[in-house]
Amino acid sequence: MSTVATPAMAETPLVTDAPARHRTALRIWLSAVAVMIVAMILVGGATRLTDSGLSITEWQPIVGIVPPLSEADWDQAFEAYKQIPEYTHVNPDMDLAGFKRIYWWEWAHRFLGRMIGFVFFLPFLAFWAAGYIPRPLMPRLIGLFALGGLQGAVGWYMVKSGLVDRVDVSQYRLAAHFGIAVLIFGYTLWLILSLSSKRRAPLVSSAPAWVGGILLGLVFLQLLLGALVAGIDAGFSFNTFPLMAGQFVPEGLFDQSPWILNMFENPMTVQFDHRIMAYALITAATLQAVWLWLTKRPPEVIGSALVLAVATMMQAVIGVWTLLLSVPLPLGIAHQAGAVLVFGFAVFHFWLTVKGVPVAAPARDQRLASA
């Protein structure tokens, strides 16, 4: 029995009536945005690992794009940093040269955020004026832009949490900031995939889509757990594997009261949860690939499932390596890059299970695609 619907049941692409050159231009534009989002996520990770996130104590969306240009400007920025708890309790011996090092990480992170806004909004206006954007795509693009604005506000909300009573940002707000960034990347990737000109036949059964969606949710949850690990510096302790404090299930997982706080504020528990979810994710991704193969699903779907399973395994290896070496900056960034890559593979696999596999287009559609 076929696991793919007949060509007559095939879904037409999102922009089937758009000329090929329009679709190509839109895909290139959104691909550039997606690459910049990934770059911003990685710079954000480096900002966290270098403890640079609180070096800029004001949110100035417009004039903040210009860094300090004179010694007087640098002195003013440094004096503002000296007023927050991180300086007085963590870096009281920092000099201006040390401040500049952490300042540039945070400035680069914010600069990338602004550039993403420009790279999205200005071409959006140009494509709109030129009639490149099909009507079904318009609300999706507006929603993507709104998510970007929300991300900027959440980023400042996160920074504010470390300016008064804390020496670091709230791990809850950090996880929210990271999670929204990942969702924006995933949504952008979904739009890029949906701009394909190919007709696709949906799978006869919805089971692969359900399983793919659950697996995508598990990947996203694991990324949030990783953000919590970073938020409370849980990766700098218990740097052994596979045991923690000499045990697989260490004592002290629920020492805090109420017990639920351990899931978010106890470094041992947060790191343990991240480890266990990694085991669960590798197992689930592997079992899914085997199940799809045994049930003779389309080769494209099986292939994407295998890639996802292998990616989760490789990501776990990088994670263990990063842990054993107490999170050096290059490995920490590599681990975060791997997380985004795994999420991208999960989005692509889920998209395939929802949209189906390519089918031959009728002659008329082929002429339209080449227009």
C-alpha cells in the first residue's frame, strides 16, 4: 500500500502563481535573514559565555547603534557599568581595557539585531512595492517582523533583570529570549521551504507528522533546558560523564524548597535534566527513523529522520566534550551552533511529514514554474 497520496491529491505550493524569479528572490532574501539570525544566536551565546551581556546598561534602539567614539564616551559607558552589581561584586578590579573587551561582544549582539531588522524590513518594502509578495505570504511576513520586535523587547527585559539586584540576568528571561530567537529561525526556515515551486503529495497517514511534531517539541524543550544550564552556569560544575558527583542519579537533586524550584534554580538538577533529555531525544530520534524505515515511508522522509538522528548523536558528543572541558568558549559556541542545527533539521523533517514529498507537476504547472 502506498504511503503517499496520489498526484491528484497533491498540494500546490504557497506561491504557485508567482513567477520563478519572484520565488527565488524571496528565498534568497529570507535565507540571508535566517543566516543572520543564526549568527546573532551564536554571538549571543558568546556574550553569555564571556559575561558581557550587562556591559551596556541602556536600551537606545536608534542612537545605540553608534559605539563609543572617544575616550570621554568610553569613560561614560564604563562609569555606567560601575553602577551595577556585576561590577561591584564580580569585577571590581576591571580596568577600561577589560571593559572594552566585554562591551564589544554585547554591542555586536545588539548591532546584529538591528541589522536583521534592516535586512528584513527594507527588502520587504521593496518586494511589496514591486509586487513580489503573494497575498498568502503577506500576513506571515508581517508576523515574522512582529516576532523580531518582540525579541528585541524581551532582550532588554532580560538585561534589566541583571542591573539592580542581581549580578547576572534571570535564567527565566534568558531562556525566553533564546527560545523566541529559535522560534523566529524555525519560522523563517518554514517560510523558505514553503516558497518551493514543487507540488507535493501529502502522506496518506498523519502518524509521521504527529511523531515528527512531538520530536520537534522535544528538541525545542532540550534547547530551553540548555538555556537554563547557561543561565545559572550549571555547565561549570559536575564536569564528569556519565556520572554526576560519582552517581548516575546524584543526591541533592531536590534539596531546594519548594521542590519545583530545583527544576529551574538548582544547578545539579538543571544539568541532570539536560542530560536525561539528551538521552531521551537520541532514543526518540533513532526509534522514529527505524519506524519510518520499517513502515516503508517515502525515502525523503526516512532520510530526513536519519539525518536528524545522527545530528542529535553528534550534538550529544559535542555537549559531553564541552562539559568535560568546563565550557571553553569555542566549544560552547559549537555546542550552541549544533543545537540550532538540530532544530533546523527537526523543522525540515516535520515540514516534510506535513507537506509531503514532491510529485511531477502537470505540463501547465511546469510552464508556469519556468515563467
